[in-house]
Amino acid sequence: MIDKATVDQILEAARVEEVVEDFVNLKRRGVNMIGRCPFHDEKTPSFTVSPSKNIYKCFGCGEGGFPVNFVMTHENMSFPEALRYLAKKYNIEIQEKEVSAEEMAARQVADSLYIVNDYAKDYFANQLFNTDEGKSVGLSYFKNRGFLESTIKKWNLGYTNADRDDFTRAAIAKYYKKEHLKTLGLTSKSDIDFFRSRVMFAIHNLSGKVIAFGGRTLSSDKKIPKYMNSPESEIYNKSKSLYGLYFAKQAIRKADECIMVEGYTDVITLHQNHVENVVASSGTSLTSGQIHLVSRYTSNMKIIYDGDPAGIKAALRGVDLVLEHDMNVKIVMLPTGEDPDSFMKAKGTDGFRKYLADNEKDFLFFKIELLMADAGNDPIKKTIVMKDIVGSIAKIPDQLKRAVYLQETSRVLNVDEAILLSETAKIIKKDLKKKDIDNKRKNSRNNSNNHPKPTLAIPGSGEEEEFFPMDDGEPPPPGGFSQPSAAPVLDDEYQERDIIRILVNHGALPYDEENNTSVGQHIVANVRADIDKIDNPLYKTMLEMAISAIDRGDPVTAELYANTQDADMSSITVELMADPYTYADWEQKGVFLQTQKKPEENQVLDTDQAILRFRLVKIKKLIDLVEKRINEFSVDQNSSEDFMLTMKVLQKLKIERSAIAKELNAVIF
């Protein structure tokens, strides 16, 4: 349990740009920073970080929050786990008691799986360094590969002995659940150790937690698989993981390039020799999820192949996905018989870097050269190759880049550019049609559960037009569709929301400097009596929190709502703070506002207007109720005392409504 003072210290220390930059490559845009969203696949960056507000917001998929929310969502952590992560990042000490078996059982499954993997990592390391078999077999292997002891420990390398169930028995003795051991693939269905007589490679997620393992046999027996890997689990998705990315992400960002290799030892050898912007796909063709991971840090990828033509051709099919993500791809082919590990040892760091620089080829021209060499003079094969090349070019989303590639391909293949352009257009049209059909089917499935399709009313037409969400998670155009709300919009929700918006953004700012009154104090003083009239329960709770803060003498700030474990409250807070637009700096050009202050400094007028609109809509609602009550009186009751009193109430409400409308310069119909 973390005490409140430490929680406050952690939340105060965490800066959103520093936390997010560990996972996303951000670029400065005005006062904000922007990058590709880590929560959905997008080609055009719509993920915005506001250092001044300490929030992030994606205007494509709607995800947003404060530093702790980012860690919770991105790393699938609970609130306490996210706090511990941030405390470690900012060197804030937390006194924690030892986790008991009961507490372990009470944690969420994902947390338990991380804990089990952490135990396994330490167990394998202990086997490597502190057992005779581990030292003579496993440690010797790693040292023969040239790995330093510091490298072995940094990468959490380990060893498992030949005994059938040593690890499983040891884990159960420490109160780790067998079901979790099986889920993670550490224990087989027959209750024996999954990894035996293997050197072990720990696979980390972006925050450094161990999510899986790879085990390599040192046996020469061909019947034994060379590598065995953990199965997928709640914390491990192979298609969305890259070996070494946790250690490489800063170097990738700095170099603005990611080097892709195949194996674990390739990555470790290159890192140890100061080529650190390198990761591995772990023997699989690149997936969309893996490319998306890389695209957060750079748009440039260099793929190293080790000379097997059949393997290269198979791998090239996956590289089209890289082009779809608008990545720039270079290919480097190592000499026959070499892999990155052996070639680094042979050439050294400088020689390795020089070879990459001298031998890198653009992906497309590498593909043309490779496939055309196979085609020879066979016209049918040449045609097939050309269609393959055009298919790759069609994947490139950037129109200008696509045009340049078509020009160069026309020159290299000596084919009329117009023909290539026509073929490319056909493929793009076909892909767009398929995508549109898929989107409509997806929307149809989503709406089949008695949910009406979203419609856009055309004013004055009496008709409604069907629309579908924008592709690729792009932010809506100015004046376009907003994020749909999960809850129905209540009659007075917009006015209630505006009160909360001002509390979140301006609550601590001065309203009346002469009387030392803040915006939050003024709103609470004017709305406190009407709190029972607020329809939206979340807004009501937030106003009650503001009242409590004012009564305690505390300011009303965004942090009041952000630093709770209420996901809905945190989400609405960020939504009210975030803005996809920034104001043009006209003052530098000598153009100034003449009639009022800049919007971010105009909290007094903003507050007055919001309170008046809130009171007006509530009075209108009361008037409707009173008029309904009057209509329920019979003709015989029109002279009764109750009727006359109700009429006086109605008259008074209408007078008050007119007064508020006058202040707002509004016309009442």
C-alpha cells in the first residue's frame, strides 16, 4: 500500500512528455508535441502531448489522460503498478511490504503473470551463474559467443538444467500457481518443465518487464528443435513484440533509424559493440503490429539479410507491410555464410557500420534486382515480377513518393511509365473498394445488436444520410464529427459540461483579484444551491468534489479529478482540457484582439457566461414543469389557492428567465 504523500509526490514528479517519449517518438509542433498513436494504427500522426497541461490525447481514437493513465493503458497495469513504475523512473523511494501468497492471488491475472515471469528470469539466471551445469554449459556458451558478464546480466540471459521438473517444483514451493506457470508455457500440460537443457533469452516489453522467453538447445541432435519459445498469453503477443526494443528505443530515436535482424544473439552482439538501434523479429516475417512499434520511434528501417535467397524472398513479402506504414526501407545483404553476429566479430564496429553504409539498397530496387535476376529472359516471369513490383509501389500511401518510385521503376525496367501508373491505379482502386466493403461489413456487425446505424440529419430535408467512421483513425475534419458518446446526451448536459470544463481548466485562476476570489470559488458559490438539479451523475460528482475542495480551502485544479482511479472522470477531464487546434500567434504580426482578452486569459467572462447559461437552462426546465402542472388543473380549480400560487411561481420564474436572457443578450421565444 502506497501512502498518499508518496502518491502525490509521484504524480507531481511525472511529466507526460518524459513518460510518453519512452514509448513514442514525439516531435515539437508549436506548444505541443505530436507522434503516432501507440493505441491504434495510423499513418498520419494525431497523438498529441501537451507539456503545459501534462496530458496526452489522440484525436483519432480518443485515448487520453495523464502520465499515470498512459502507463496504465499502454502497459496494462493497475493504478498501484503504474505508480510503482513512475516511482522507479523518477527515483522516488516506496516502502513496500513483501508480497504474500494471499496478496499475490488477489492481484489481477496480468500482474500475476508478470510476477511469475520475473521469478523465472531470476531462477534461470541463478541456474546460469550458480550451478555447475549452468556454468560449464550455459555460461561457457555465452562467453564463447563473446558476451561480457555485464551484457549477460543486462539482457537477463539464463540457463535451465536437464531435470524434468526442477523449475516447476521450485516455483510451486514459492506459492506460484501452476495454472499461471502453464499459461506462460513455463510448465507443460504434463506438469514438467517446458524449457530443459537450454540457454534462455528473456523477452521484454517496452517498459522492461519480462513477457516471454526463448530457449536455445545446445544439443547437436537434429530431432530436438533448435529454439523453443513461450506461447502467447495475456501479456505476450508475438506479432506485437520485437526482441531488444526496450534496450534499443532511445538509440533508434537518436539515430532516426531502426536496424532489423533475425536472431537474439545478433541483437545482443550488435548492442555490445555499440550498434544499439537494432531489434529482431525473432525469426518471423514482419507483422503490422511490429512495424507499428517501430514507427513510433522512426520512419526509417534497415533490414539485414544473411545471404539465403529463398529466405530473403519469403521475407520480402512481409516488407510490403512496411511500405503501407509509410516507412522508408533499406536492405543490406551480408556476404554468403555471414550473419550479423559473425560479421560484427570479423569486421569490428567501424567496419560493420561502413559495410552497412556502402551496401544498403533501397528496398524496391533491391527487390527488382533480386527478382529480375531470377526471371532471366523469360517474358512471362518478367511480367509476374513487374506486377509484383507495382503491387509493392501501390502500398505506398504518400502520393509524391509513389510517383517518384514509378518514375525510377520505369527507368530501371525500361517500361513505359504510363503503363506502370495505370496498373498501380487499378491496384489502389481495388484495394480501396475492398477496404470500403470491409468497413461497411464491420460497421454492419457492430450495429446488428439492435443498435441503429449512425446518421447525419440534413437540415430541412426531412431525410437522414448514413455515414461511416473515417478510415485509419484520422481525426475528424474541422466542423466534422466528434467522438460519439457512450451515454445518451441529457437535456442540460452541454451547460453542465461547460461548468465542469471551466472548473477543470480555470478553477484555480483569479475571478475577482480585489476580493481574492478564484473561479472555482465563484462557481461553487453560484451553483452550490442547484447541485441537485444536475442530471449527469459524473458532472454532479465532480461539482461535489469542487465544493469539498473549496470548503477545505484547496484550489480546484485538473489534478483534483485526474489523480483518482475513476477512469471516466480522468477521461472526461482530459477531453475537456485537450484541443486539436492551436491559436495563431497574430500578436507577433501586430494584430491584437480589440474587444476581449485571449481565450485562455478570458476566464472571468467565460465563467459568467457559463453560469448564466446553466441557470437559464435549469429555469427553462422548471418553467416547463410548472406549465405542465398548470395544464393539469381543471377549469373548476382555476380559482383555487393552489392554482394562483402556481401561477405566481410561473410568473416569477419567467421574470428571472428574462433577466438572465437579457444579461446573455438572448431572445426568448
